[in-house]
Amino acid sequence: MKRYDLRHLKTDFLGRMKEILKETHADNETLIFIFEIGDFSGIQSSADLVKECEYELYNSLKFNEVDWTIVVKK
């Protein structure tokens, strides 16, 4: 399991998230991403990116008032 904190990127996290998803990961490895919600458009965009990169979205939830967490697996 690997955890990636993308909150420092604010609403520009999708590019870095895509880079991470394109990296080689062990089979069945779980990846956890945390990012800032912003205007909520990033939530759907992140789910679309997960599907585009051929990962399965396991969980997507609000972490606190400003952050969102998603859990994915290849």
C-alpha cells in the first residue's frame, strides 16, 4: 500500500496523480491519494483518470472539510 499526499498541489493535482498511476506498481498494490477538494470538480476528474489509467476505484470519501481521499487498485 502506498499513500500519496497531493494537497500541496491544491487544485492542480491531476497531472501528478496521472504520473503516479502510470508508474509501475506491484500487482494488486493499493494506492491512496489525498487531495484538496476545491470546487468538487476534481472528484469526478480523479475518478475518470483512475478509469482511464485502468485502475479500479475502491473508495472515495471526504477526509475533512477541505480534503478528499480515494483508494485505487490495479
